[in-house]
Amino acid sequence: MNRFKINWDLIKDIIFGIFTVGVWFLLKSRPGQRKSPTREWIDAIIFAVIAATIIRTFFIEAYTIPTPSMEKSLMVGDFLFVSKVSYGARVPMTPLSFPFAHHTLPIVGGKSYLEWIKIGYHRLPGFGSVKRGDCVVFNWPAENEGRPVDKKENYIKRCIGIAGDTLEVRERQVYIDNKIYHNPEFSQSSYHVLTDGSGFSFQAIQRLQLREEQLSPTEFNFHLTAKEAEEMKTFGNVKRIEPNTVPKGIYQDFIFPFDTRYNWNVDNFGPVYVPKKGATINIDTSNIALYRKVIGEYEGNKLEERNGQIIINGQVATNYTFKMNYYFMMGDNRHNSADSRFWGFVPEDHVVGKAVFIWMSWDTNGEFLGKIRWKRLFHTIPSIGL
């Protein structure tokens, strides 16, 4: 990975935000008025809360990686900064919210927001748009807790398909518009490993950061990078190692769009068109399963299916024009990631920001200073092009 490069434009915007709040407080104070220590503390706290809220809402916010779906590109215990300005900050849709809480109040629990005021989807100008290979933080679109969009759970995955792409997974390999999409350097898949029964040394487990699933005294499943799989073949106790791949044509009912007409599975998926704003597609009973949620839920139409016809807002429809851009997200740990293969597209109004660099990495299995993954500190998070 490359070392962190200072983004002076971002630093400038953050300083400007703090300066603006500071000026507000100066103008609010009366010349020559002496404040009590209590008043000074209250003003300092208010200043800190407002400044921090502005920064984390419109510029940059800290996140933590809680699950292994992106390993080994992003590790459990990585602390990230996520840029809101990379794609343009999203104006809060639910502005009445407790500071620094996402959707649940700390300690006491319960909702951290009020829905008395709701603002539609608006995004400020940014430095760019979501690109293939970006590590993106977004609100999980499949959540069914009834929360507003901006209060849904935060997920982080790699954007594999952007609006207008036709995406397919063949035998674990991603293709975009029939071109191979190169796997991220540290992407992992599941491998079946047959051994002589002697097991693996602690050093090997630590070096390869193995998370083992023992099936029998001689059989294991490991999530490995391609390089690690080649290295494991050289181990004296390993007799055979082969990828766990679900064959083409095997239907998995938990894979989007949950329709038997699409014999898709985690390793063979698509082809599927990723909706693009302004693009018009033909729709009928043969493909409505792919876009039912887009048309009905994400874009707010009344969608009905009667007597073999598609009815949108009371009118029979044979085509549909998309109102938003959508994205297809996948985890780099391909066999241990609940992603767009499982729940479909991510609408643009769910996009939070771009993960830009790791400022801390904490290994709960380490000891003393070994708990800090020193080599991961202050590293940028690279994107992967087509």
C-alpha cells in the first residue's frame, strides 16, 4: 500500500468549518463581557459538538471494521477515515438526531433520532463519483427495521459494478461488460484443504492469519488469498488444496433475485444490468424480479403484477426509466461476505462516503504492543480498476 498523502483541499475545508463555527461564537459574545468558568465550559462543549458534527456530517468521519467480509484488504479492528467530500456530502435526511449517535442512543438504548422533520435526498458537490474498485461505506439497503435511509446500518464493501455496467460472475471470476475485472490483491476465497492429520503450527496460523474451520481430523476449510493458497501447497502436511466453488446451474435460494428462473449462486451470478439514472429498459414478467425493489421501494412507485402484466402507478408498463444511479457491491472475502449477490443493488441515496485511509488497526488476538498492527497504520485504501 502507498503511504498516506495529505489531502490539502480536505484539510482546508475542515479548517474552514471550524473557523466558521468559531466566528459564530465570537459574534455571539458581547465585547468586554466576562464569562464565568461554567459558561466557558458550556460554550467550549457546544463549540466542540457543533464543530465535530459539521466535520463528520460534511467532511470526514471515523468508522471501524467489525466483520471479516473485506479481509484481508481491510481487517477486523481497522479504524478508517471515510471521506464525505469524495462523492459529495449527503444532506442529513433525518436532521433531528442525538449528536454522534447513528440510530441508537448510547447506554440507555432507544432511537437516537426524531422523524418530525424529513428531508429528501440531496447531495452536495463532491470531488468525483463512485468508481469501480472504491471501498464504499453505505447504508444497508436490505435492512427491514423500518428506519430512515440515513439511519440504516452502515456497511462497507468494494464497488464492483457502477451504473450502466453489465456484471457477471463466472466460476468466482467477476466480468464487467464481458471483460475480466481483476481481483483485488488481497481478495480471499474458500479452499478445502486435506492434510495428513498433523495440523498447522501456531507460526503458520499467525503468519497467514488463518481462520480455520475444521471438518474432520484431516480436513479443513480456509479463507485464503491466491498467494496464500499457493504457499499452503508447499506445506509438508498438506496433501491437497482446492477451491470451494459452487458449480454453474446450482440454484441457491438465498441469492438475489430469489427466483428459480435465475439459477444463480454465490460463484456463478448474472449477467445483470446495473440501473443507471435516465436509462430505459424493457420490463416484463421475465425480468421484473431483478428490478422490483428498485421500482417499487427505492424509487417510490406503486408496483403491481396482475395477469402477466406490470402495472406502475395504475398504468400498464412495458418499460421503465430509472430515477437514480445504482451500484453493485462485493466483499473482498468472497465466500464470507453478505453483499449485492445476496440483496441486490445499492441506490445512490444510500451511499455515505469513500474509505480513504487506515489510521489505526487493532488485533484482539495480539499481546501487549502486538495488539497494534503497526504496518497498517496511516495507509491509504487503494481502488482497483477494470
